[in-house]
Amino acid sequence: MPVKISSGLLLYRIRSDRTEVLLVHMGGPFWARKDEGAWTIPKGEVESGEELLAAAQREFREETGLAPGGTPFALGQVRQAGGKVVHAFALEGDFDPQTLTSNTFKVETPKGSGRFQEYPEVDKAEWFDLAEAHRRIIAAQAPLLDVLAAAPQLRR
């Protein structure tokens, strides 16, 4: 079975004494009551022939409603527990979580019932400092925060 490839964009902003990152909480019934380890960078599958950065920008727009401008830089890639490889890019910017507009997906609930419900792909967004982001993000994506923290772009 081929490995699934996703690409995402980690938006960050620098405050006077700290760096904050924008994470999104995964939508749907499975994640509804989970918090720690239930947050992610906005990301999604790379379509056939699509460049990784273009996929990251498209997914960010689909999951947040924002088409960010600027020049992102690569953070590298991580492999999640299910085997999916996530390529990530970082971009300095700002976003008001209250303006979140996410695409949706359908899921059969309960499984085998033939009844489908529609849920937002992400149900909320929030800014976290790097320490708190480490607690909230999916464990496999935590190394991306470390790469960001060490990036020359954060040294001002």
C-alpha cells in the first residue's frame, strides 16, 4: 500500500517575549472530547502532481478560510503513527481564530447505520506558545515545533 503524503503550513507570530503558533483542532466525533494530542498544523493530502508547498497553502486555505501571503520556509517532514508522511512549511503571519471557516467531511454515524453526518474538518483554531503547543499537538508533529524554534527566522 502506498504511503500517504500530506503537506501543511504552520503559521507563527512573534510576540515581545515568545513565539506563538496557530494550531487547529480536528473536527468530527472521534476528536470531539479530546484536547491534548488532538491539535495539528493545518494540513492535508497532496494531490497527484501537486507541489508540496502548493498543497500546504491550499490545505491551509481550505481548513481556515485564510489565504496567507508571504514566503514560507520548509520545516522538513515527520511520519505519523499511521504511516502518513507530513511535509511542513512555516510562515510568519496572523489570523483571528474567530474567523475560522473550514471545509467539511461526511462520516457514517454510527458505523454501519447508513446514516451520514457532516462535520467541519477542523472545529477550532487557537494560538499557543511553543511550550503549550507541544502539549496540544499530535506527538508525531512535535518535532516540527522544535525545528521552528531553532530557525534563523526567529532570531531577531
